[in-house]
Amino acid sequence: MRYRFLLSICLVIAATYWIACNNQSKPKTSKAKARDEAHYSKEEYISIKLDSNAVNSFIAKHPEYVSYTDLVKDFYSKRNYHYAWITDSGMTEQAASFMNLMRTDANYIGQDSSLVNHVLQAQFDTLTTREQWRANDTLVPSTELMLTAQFFAYGNKVWGGMTADSAKDLEWYIPRKKMEIGSLLESVIDHKGKDFAGEAPVHKQYNMLRKELERISNMSKDLPQDSLILDKKVYKKGDSAAVIVAVKQRLHAWGDLAVADTSNKYTPALDSAVRRFQDRMGLKVDGQLQAATITALNVPLSKRIEQILINMERLRWVPTEQTGDYILVNIPEFKMHVYDHDSLAWSCNVVVGKPGASTVVFSREMKYIVFAPYWNVPPGILANEVLPGIKRNSGYLARHNMEVVGASGKVIAPSSISWGKYTGRNFPYIVRQKPGGANSLGKVKFLFPNEYNIYLHDTPSKGLFNETNRTFSHGCIRVAEPKRLAEYLLRNDTYWTEKRIDEAMNAGKEKYVTLKTQVPVFIGYFTTWVNSKGELNFRNDVYGHDAQLAKQLFTH
């Protein structure tokens, strides 16, 4: 049942795209047909006007729009109360396009009743089917104002998404985009003949995912959903098996296998297709059919549809674009992406927090680099690992290159401390690990001060970057290429040559460097996206954030 519901959403989306591509949508044929206003300039407003008190009267009759009162008043005040959607001879093309878009999107976002206004639809239909158009008809100002108010309600939901408080409840702490929906309506009305849907104030990734939903709706018609089962642990190039036929069919449907092939042979083409699929899923890329790859192939299309819808909701929250330099860490991808003047400069693997010590989704400004850093042991690790270790073995601190300091920073001799009487709750000192290659933070850390005590850093545990699922830290983010990141952040500072950076990392003495230009850092959580090659990627919901958001989006 749920699959059929999600599939119906995709079919509606396909209709939405058809409408967008054929954006000369017209109301029902009548003498009061939609009028072509494309020749109007911004200053040439529609001749008929509203009474200045009409907005208050309208809101009194329609309290569901009370939260948009100021927006509606401001919109009409700026245009001296000239109509926006209706002319003295009929509905504008914008009105027809908006009604079409609203009808389809009402189903697309999960049959949200807040987007379905049956009164507006009835009034719109009545006005567009009348034999004679009467500009003084009482339905005219009511429909005009309702179109405007509904535009604000629609935009708030479809382009703005759920409230900021709801997002925080789902552990999303990146500031929301600022959406100037009043200005957006002015643009839609003034730029006549433009693609209505194309005006949407959303990140470009949102529209990419929306196109992928249309594609998936088409492939879902013929693709069998039976689970694939391997008769042995691994199949590789040169093997033959009945299951290979089904694997080829599925990979061809997804677009990984370019040419359909019904043979049971594990061909070089299939090897390449499996590698591409594995890469899109974030799996080990070896061209072999094994348990992890089959598990990903067996994920139902309904689940993939749901996954895309979840991430489209998140994309409603983020800025439509990010200018300048910035760093993006995508937790489920286990990757850090470095952007130079809006363009991707390079990426590398990262290790993020393990479940139970998850990395927080938030954003801040990168301000400092610390070379050869001390590592102040966090309270949780102090209580659960360090203090028990010291009590078991007095040589624990020396073996881990650690020392104890007081609040003033003065080093305290371990032998002077009565360890037995302290726990993690009442320990009055700081335990820190001294700089060096074995330091848990490695040779450099990158600070973007925040209340979560999360930062980027080097690590001596380089082997973990080769793992597929890289959730091993206590919450901070380990970077596979820390020196490269330091060089990037200091690239415009002539003092910090590659040699000086290398010396500072290996000096054995902590050194703080304040960046001349702060760099935004975004710690995000996206389990599906379209990459620069146009490939749809999926990742596992490592922290269960998708599952929590799904409860909000799909529970009826």
C-alpha cells in the first residue's frame, strides 16, 4: 500500500514536469479565457484595483491566512492595490500556471491538506468558465486575494519546508535560509511568460533530485521487485549464474549497465556496471557481486523514493546557493568537500562520530588552525577510559604521552594526586595528551568554535580511512588529508609556505594560527544526492535521522 502511494507521488511529479515544460497552461475554454500579459512592463500594472480595506475584510472571512496578513498588505501596497492575477478580461497566465502547479504539488508532498483550497479552486473554475466576464463580480476580489494568500501559504510549505523548531527537534542546527517570498511573488507576476516552477527559491540539488523522482517513476513500471539471492558468497567476472540475468536487468534499469543483456555471463560490461553502482552506493568498489552489493540492489524502489523525498525536505531548509569559499562535511557520505569560489576544489575521506557519540549537524565559521595540538581529554573519555586506566596502571599516563594540568595550565605531578578518590564527576584537573605523532588529534586541528566541541583534526589512525563505514570517533571529524587542508586555508598567506606548515605540524610545540579570512563550515546530513557527473547517489542512514524525518513526512 505504501509503495503504491509513493509511486503515485512520482507519477504526479511527472505530470508536474509536463506542466512546467508546457507552461502555456490555459483555463477551461471560455470567452473569459486567460489573457496574454507578456507585453506588459513592470510599471504597466493591471488596470483594475482593490479597495484598500479589502485585505482586512478578506482576512476576517478567511482566518486561515491570518499569518500572511502583513505579506498580503505589503504586496498590494507596493503595487498601489492593482490586481496581480486577474485582468479586466480574465485570468492571467500566471494564475492558471499557479493553480496547475498547486494541484499537482498538493499530491506530490504527501497530500498535504494545507495546500488544497477547494474554495479557491471552485472560484477559479467559476470565473474561468463564465460566458460573460464581469470585473465587478464579487468573486473577482475574493479570488484575487485568495490567490495571493495561497501563494504565500504554498511557498512557505513547498519551498520553506517544516518549521525551524521542527528541524531542530530532528537534530538539524544549520541556520535556515532566508526566503523573501514577497519579492518572489513580485518576480513571478512581473516576469510574465517565465517558467513558474523555475522561480522556486530552492537549492539546485533539490531540482536535480526532483528529476530523479520522475525517472524512478518510469523505471518502476517494469522493474521486478523480487529480492535477489546469491547461491554463493561472491560472483565475479567470468562466472555464470541465473541470478546474473536479474542483476543485469536491475543495473540496466538504474542506468549503470548501458546496454541490455539477457545472458547469464558475468561480462566485462557487467563488471564495469557493478563498479559504477558500488561507487554510487558508497560501497567498496571491486566489481564483484557480494552481500553488500546485493543488499543495496534489493532496496525497494519505494524506499529509494522515500529517501529522495526526505532529502528534498532537508534541501528546502538550506540556502539556495553558497558563495565564496566553504567546507562541507556530509556525514552519511563520510566525505569532506572543499569549495573554492563556489566550485568544488577537492574532496577527501573523513571519520565521523559513532552511533551514541554522533557528529552534530550544524554550521560555524572556521577561525583557527592549531599546529602540534594538545588533546584535552573530554569528560566522557576521562570517566570511562582514562581514570580507570590510571587506577589499574600508574604508568598509563606516560604510556599515552599524557600529563595533568590545573586550571592555570601548570603541570601537576601524577604522584601527588590521590586517584582513588576521584571519578569523572569530581576530578578537578585536566588530563591532556602532549603534541606528537601519537596524539589523538594528530599534528593539526581546525577550529570553528561551537557549543558542541566539534572540530576537524588529523589522526594517527590512518587505516580507518580505508573502511567503508567510517563511524569511529567520539563526535569530532578526522580528516584524511589534514596537511592539504591547512595549505588550502593558508594559501593566500605568503608567510605560510608548504615548508613552514610542515615544520609547524612536526615542531612538537603547540601553535595557534588565526585565519585572515574565516571560512564557513557546514556539517550536513544527506543520504541521497546527484553528483557532478549526474549520478544519483545513496548512502545509509547511519544515525537514524532519515527514519525520524520520515515519521514527520509520511505519517498520516
